[in-house]
Amino acid sequence: MGTAETKTIEVVVNGAARTIPAGLNIDRLLGWLKIDASRVAVELDGKIVRKREWPAADVRAGARIEVVWFVGGG
């Protein structure tokens, strides 16, 4: 009986190298990172990705992702 192998890729998230499962898009990456997607903006390889585009924005090996949290206050 063989073992299941999960493929991983290396990316940079907010300046830190991370190993993540291969095949994620921005939407699924945020879930995997346990980030509340309702309060963030995301940049992928230097370009802002609109929330409606997250499901189609595939995260590839070597990607540079910046996640910025919205903070309320006054």
C-alpha cells in the first residue's frame, strides 16, 4: 500500500518564506493560513488582486504575496 504524497511549493508571504500545498488560489490560501478574508487586501507578485478575482488567482512556486489587514479606528 503506497503513501499519499502532498505536493508543496515555496512562496513568500509578507516577507517570510513559507511552504504551502500546491494548487491553491488566493481564496484557498487565505483559508489555509486561517486569515479572515473579509478584512484584507492581497497583492500577488506586485499586483493588487481584487477580491472577486481571488478564485482565479493561482499561487505558483516562487510567488510573492502581501496580505494587508484593514484596521478600524479613529
